[in-house]
Amino acid sequence: MKNIVYIFLLITQVFFAQNGFEKGNALYEKGKYEQAIAAYESVLKSDKHSAELYFNLGNSYYKLNKVAPSIYNYEKALVLNPNDSEIANNLKFAQKLTIDEVKVVPKVGFAKLLRDFTAIYHYNTWAWIAVAFAILFLGFFIGYYFSHSALFKRIFFFGMFVLVSLLLISVSAAIFEKSHFENERPAIIFAEITEVKGEPQKASPATLILHEGTKVYVKQVLGNWKKIQLTDGTEGWIESSTIKEVK
């Protein structure tokens, strides 16, 4: 009986979430962006998240010239679907509305090469690639074991060696990319204007002024303060209430 009730509640929740999403889309098409936002956010309250939902939310906020919320939702959409070019393109348009111009300091050396390589795919994709190589390895092993030809045995043996190497690379890439994903804490400034302090206290002099929509990375939390880093490497302390973490 409990299982039946649970299934019924789940189906009902999914139905209302889908209904809210479609309602938001209809309102968006009519240019009723504030009402569309309310419909989309009602879906989020039911713990239904998707890249498409956050993308539509970002579009709605962008139409209202609300910089921080639009960038925030585009970033949320990219977390769920990092290879979507349309989301990335709309994010770039939204970022043009920001006041702060923070340069991106490129990484160099082996760390950059490693990151560029693992960033080609999401860690889940790397995991599936590893599974595919494992299956191929099993096939080559069976071929090697049952083959009676010396030539084919050499081919299968060499193939097994190559596949093991590729398997280890893909597993390592998945682990590295997952670690990077979990340790990276991007956030968007929601306050219209906020001060970056040298120390986590209000009496500390401001070292930098930032405006809404700017992307930062959270490095440390201390009480009501968060240590942040900009893409140019600049660090400082900011009040927790002024930013909203993407993940």
C-alpha cells in the first residue's frame, strides 16, 4: 500500500512539474516574463531540475535585464549540460551586461594540458568511455583465448594492451574531472555593489569593488564571510549574503 501511495505521489509531482514547465513556456512566448519566472521556479520548488529549465529561467531574467539571475541560471544550466553551445552563447550575451571586466589568466604548462584534455568530456562521459573500453577489452581477451592462429593471438594481445592503456587513461580522466567538478565552487555576485575585503571583517579596508553578475570562485568559508578568487587570480573576502553559489 505504501508503495502504491509513493508511486501515485511521484506521478502527481512529475505531472505538476511538467505542467508548470509548459505553463512557463507559454507565458514566455506571450512576453509575460515575470509570470514565466514564477511558473519555472514553482517547478524548482518540487525539486525538478534540468538544463532546459534553468536555460529558460535565464532567458526570462535576461529579457527583464536582470543581470545576476540570468547569468546564475545559465551557469546552472551549463553545470547540467556543459556541452550545450546555445546555453554558452546566451551566457556570453548576459555577461556583456556586467560592469566588471575581469581578465582570465590562462594556465600554462602540464596542468593546462591535463585540464584541457579532461575537460573535453564530462566525468560521466569519461566513465561511459571507460566502460566501452572495458567491454572491448573483454572481447579481445575472449578472441585471444579462443583463437588458434598465432597471428590473431598477437593481434588480440596487442589490442588488449592498447585497450588497457586507454581504459586507464579514461578512468583517470573521469576521476580527475570529477575531483575538479566537486572542488570548484563558482558563484555569482547578486548584490548591486559589494566590497571585497582584505580580511573577513567589516572594519577591514576594501581592496576591490565588484558589481552584480560577476563570477567568482569560493575558496574558503569563515562565519558570514567567504574568501573568493576572481578569474585573474585576485583574492579577497566578501560577505556570504552578497553572492549565490552555482553548485
